[in-house]
Amino acid sequence: MRALCWRGVNDLSVEDVPDPVILNDQDAIVKVAATTTCGSDLHLIDGYVPAMESGDVLGHEFLGEVVETGPGVDRLKKGDRVVVCSFISCGRCWYCEHDLWSLCDNSNPKPGIAAALWGYETGAVYGYSHAMGGFRGSHAEYVRVPFADYGAFRVPDGVDDETALFASDAAPTGWMGADLGGVGEGDVVAVWGCGAVGQMAAQAATLLGAERVIVIDRFRERLDMAERHIGAETLDYTATDVGAELRERTGGRGPDVCIEAVGMEAHGTGPQHLYDSAKQRLRLETGRPQALREAIQACRKGGSVFLLGVFVGWVDKFPVGALMNKGLTVRGAQQHGQRYIPKLLDLMAEGRLETRQFATHAMGLDAAPRGYNMFKHKRDGCVRAVFHP
Amino acid sequence: MRRLIKSLAISAGIAVGRRLWRRYRRKRGAKSTGPSTDDRDRWLAVSINAPPEQVEAEPRLREVLARPGLRLQMRITPAPGGRGTELAVRLKEQPLPYDVNLLSRLAGRDPRQPVRRALRDAKSLLETGEVIELEPREGPRTLGGRIVEAAGARAAGEGRL
Ligand SMILES: NC(=O)c1ccc[n+]([C@@H]2O[C@H](COP(=O)([O-])OP(=O)(O)OC[C@H]3O[C@@H](n4cnc5c(N)ncnc54)[C@H](O)[C@@H]3O)[C@@H](O)[C@H]2O)c1
Ligand SMILES: [Zn+2]
Ligand SMILES: [Zn+2]
């Protein structure tokens, strides 16, 4: 079958790889109908996540049709149209039972790498380096889905592919940021990063009762999209002082909940950005946390900051004084998709959660390297390139 | 009936085990909470999301822990707060210092690596009924790829256990 392979930093190619087969009884094979780029992939492509092997198949946000099931699969059958959570989770360990699915104990067959980085390993992700398991990704014609009964969800008939696709990763990630960030009735919520993840966090915040939601980015077309589809307020960080603007808009209090959806490759301006870029290049820090610092600084006293953007290692000049003295709650997570996907599909079926606007560019799998190039540089208003193998 | 007797016997066994364990801990007193001075003596442990009775009665547990080359001491204790069961093992013969240095670990010769792998496999089998497999890798390798591959191959036996 054809698949998009990582060949090295900024080097992708579409190649022939072996078809997947059932290796465990609880596996299913899914024929991919749609699979999309995610900001997380950029961290792999740009070489900031160690533990990539030349030839690894990328992709983790996808939807398709079940074409084969192992003897241990009960809930799915051949022909089901399913969206698959980007995290592989067993459904029966203590973490899965406590709805902390991305922390699954039993899905990562290479735990030593992540344990060396973070003290303990997390669960596995499709196509996301050997630290996260080393599984083949979804930018391919077929994918093997382990623990299929827990990770693949039947899509309701009225929900189209372009909408349901984002229930795999972007939508549950954003929802989790607002939910575990503690968004409640009447809150003011600020979201850094207006990609699909940030926009989903903003939409979730609205649905969870926030009174005002402010999204922050520099790409006009992304901010316009958030305004049009979610009714969020917007802020171009290159045109203004974000902290001052947020204080002014919140009567001097600051946002109640700040959600960071930018990650380790934050863009920035000024000396802070030069400093982070130099240190990241020398690997003296593994991420550029400019948006995270700003979120912590801007957050109201006693407020909450949720980190959705991916970081792999350590960062510099972390504002620990602000965290401690302002009594903040700072939390982060890889997405616990299985906890939210059924509810998100229901909301999609009711027409209350909009996602298909993210699919700005559709193309065949052979065009995937070009799709990633557009997505990386945000050319032509690209929010997500969606591949149809 | 026979099954009932068996399960009663197991429960009784566990109750006795628990009491002995508590007594042992009391006896060791402060000493037992002190740090282990030699890593080679450490118990390696996983917590299994199942009650001790079930863990104790599981035949696949013995199978995994009796893999060729593994000679282990085993300890099964309830985890606090409904967190299931703590399964701890340690090699009956203390490995030589030379066997557990960084080079041996990188070469995959540290005798604790198969122990960690067995513990994880036992846990996964008990919790999910299987041990997740990876697709085999094919095609030519780059140097970087070989390093990551080697790290990945050791990774199953490394980590904080
Ligand atoms: N936690 C999870 O499980 C999870 C899941 C998916 C994605 N992610 C992460 O979320 C982040 C966003 O993903 P995405 O797919 O939306 O990516 P994306 O690249 O489409 O969007 C990131 C956006 O952040 C903006 N940005 C950059 N620097 C900024 C700054 N200083 N202030 C404000 N905005 C800034 C960019 O202009 C861009 O629009 C990534 O780090 C990704 O790895 C996490
Ligand atoms: Zn993603
Ligand atoms: Zn699990």
C-alpha cells in the first residue's frame, strides 16, 4: 500500500510499505477514507521530537471503514464507518478506567524512551515516534487499530466525513482543554493559537458556558474563521500588547481560564523570541514557550492555565514566580479522546459542533508532502490539509 | 465445590500473606522505609488493576514469570485506595555490578531487562488479555534509524519499575 513516510528533518515521501495485518486478537484493520495534518506532526517534521526512524509512517487523525476484525473484537464489525482516536488505549488499566486515556499503561511497547524523558511513559499514538510506541501512522491506505473496541467509534449517519474526522484528535483535544481547564458559566477564556486545536478549545469553552472567548494568533484568515464559526473575539498578537489588551477587555482582572494551543514552536517577536530560538537550536531548551509564558502572566489571580500545545523536554525562563504567587492552577495533557468522542459525535449530529471548516485543502495521498508544506507555512489559508488515500 | 474450596484457599493464603507482610514491615520498622543502597537489590514492581485474589489465581502470571532464565522472588500485595494489586519481583541471584552498568543496559545484557518486560507483559495480560505487538520494520536503515531502533528494542526492558 502507499503511505507517507518521514525520511528525515523536512523530508517526506510517499512510498510503498507492507499492508498491515492483524497482530493481536483485539485489532481491527481500517481502510482510511480521510486523514489529516496536525500541528503535532510539524514538531516531528521539524526534528524536535527525538526517536523518529527514517521510514516511519506519519498521521494520527483519521476516519475510515472497518475491513477486518480480530477474533477479540466485539463491538465493531466489517463495514462500520469509524473515527479512530489518535491515542491507542487499552480501556482496562487504572488510567483508562479513570478517563485518563492518553496515560494508558498497556499500549506503549517501548516504554523506556518516554520514561527516560518524563519519569513515566504515556500511552501510544499512531505515527508519533518511537517514544510514543512506534506504531505506523494513518497517512496510508490501511491502518492497524489495536484495542479497536475502545479506540474506534461508529460515526452517526447524519455526520459527514469532513466533520467527523476531527473527532479523532483536534476536537477532543480542544474540548479537554476547556473541560479540564475548568471553564464554567460566565468565565472569560483566552486561547493562544488559532489552529484547529485552539479553535476547538474556543468552541468548547463557549458550549461549556463561557461568557466571552478571545482567541490569539497572527493569521487573519484563522482569526476570521474563529469569529465566523464560533463567534469568538480575536486578537492579533503582532499588532498589540496581548497582556495589556486582555486586561483592558476584562475590566483589569485578566482571563479566568487561559488555554495554550501553540506548543513548542511558538512564533514570536522581539528579544524573547531570539533568545528562545537560539537556545532551542543549541538544544539548551527543547521548546520555545513564549505563548505559555504569556498565558501564565496574563491569567487572573487564582485562575487556571491549560497546556494543550505539545512540549517534549524542558524550557527556560518558566515563570514559576507568577504561578506560585498568583495561586494559579497549571495543568496539561495529551488528549483523553475516548472520554469525549461519543459526546462530540452527538454534538456534531445535532449540528452544535462545527469542524468541517478546518478541512481547507483536500488532496490525494500522493500530494501529502505538498499538503504538509502548505500547512506548515500556513499558505493559502491552510488550516488542515486532508488526504484521501 | 472444588472451585469454592480453591478460591477459599487462595483467599486464606492471601490473608496470611498480608499478615506476614505487615509483620515483616513492622519488624523491619524504620529500616524498611529507608532507601535501598544497592539498585541491584531493588524490587521491580507494577500495579495491576485487579484485586489480589484474581492476580494470585491467574495461571498466565506464573507462565510469564517462569520464562526461561528468570529465577524470581515474587510478592503480591494489595495496593492502597482501590488501586488494585502491587506485583513485585526481584532476581533470586543478585546480578553482578558489571551486568547492570550502562554498557550492559545498552547492549541488552542487563538481567533486569527481561524481568521488567515480564512484569509489564504479565500486567497487560491480566488487565487486557493480550500484550500489544508492533509491526515488524522492513527496508534499509539509516544510521540514525539504527540508533533509534536499538533504543526502542531495549526500551521494553527499561523504564522506572
Ligand atoms: N494535547 C494534545 O493531545 C494535542 C493534540 C493535538 C495537537 N496538539 C498540539 O496543539 C498545538 C496546536 O495544534 P494545531 O494543529 O492547532 O497547530 P497549528 O500549527 O495549525 O496552529 C498553531 C497556531 O499557533 C499560532 N501561534 C504561533 N505562535 C504563537 C504565539 N506566540 N501566540 C499565539 N499564537 C501563536 C500559529 O500562528 C498557528 O496558527 C500543537 O503544539 C500541537 O502539537 C496537542
Ligand atoms: Zn494531533
Ligand atoms: Zn489503558
